[in-house]
Amino acid sequence: MSQKIDIQATVDVPRPKAWLLWTEPEHITMWNFASDDWCCPNAENDLRVGGRLRSRMEAKDGSFGFDFEAIYDEVIDEAKLSYTMTDGRQVETSFEDLGDSTKIATTFEAETENPAEMQRAGWQAILDNFKKYAESL
């Protein structure tokens, strides 16, 4: 049984806007990276059960990059997404309506190659980058 890690952030945008910015590929490419020296040059999102989420994350200097891919297990519009990554690990993200803001909470299964805290910090940095992007629009 793999370790589960939780991250969360409250984003100062209403839930419909948070959902749109989280799920539309043209927005995903604007926030889906953990630091300013990385980027997400492309993303695809077939937002339905059985649909595929794909994105590319890479260092801006071209020194390293990787492809992220997952298949959706559950999609509840503006409320919840769950998917299974290609390595079999599962992820669940919920969007809680707080009126003018949205609490986004993600639970993911840790992989075994990197320390859990490093993974938590990386996923949290991406979520924090989403918050920064969403609140800037």
C-alpha cells in the first residue's frame, strides 16, 4: 500500500472559474509547473471518465523534462476529479465552494523513488502556482 499525501490551497476565485482554469488546456500550460525556471509547453485534457489528461513539464533551459499522463476515473463537474496515472498511482482533487473562493484539496499516492516530503513540496508548489495564476486574472 503506497503512502497518500495531501495538499490544499484556498484560491480567491469562485468555484466555476477555478474549475475552468484547472481543466482547460490553454490555462493548464500557464500554471502546471513547480518553479519559474520550468514550463508546461503543452497540455491536452479529455475531461470525462475514461478520458486522458496529458501534459509536458520541462526546464526552460531544456536540461530536463517529462510527460505526465493519466486516465480519469471520476469527473463531477466543478466538484471532483480523480484519475490514475500511467504508473498506477491514483490522485483525487476536490473543489469546495466557499462563495468568492474555492478550497482545492488533492490527495495523491506517493511514488517510491523520491522522499515523500519532496513529492509533497513539489505538488504543493504546483498548486500554489495555480493559485497565483488564478488570482492574477
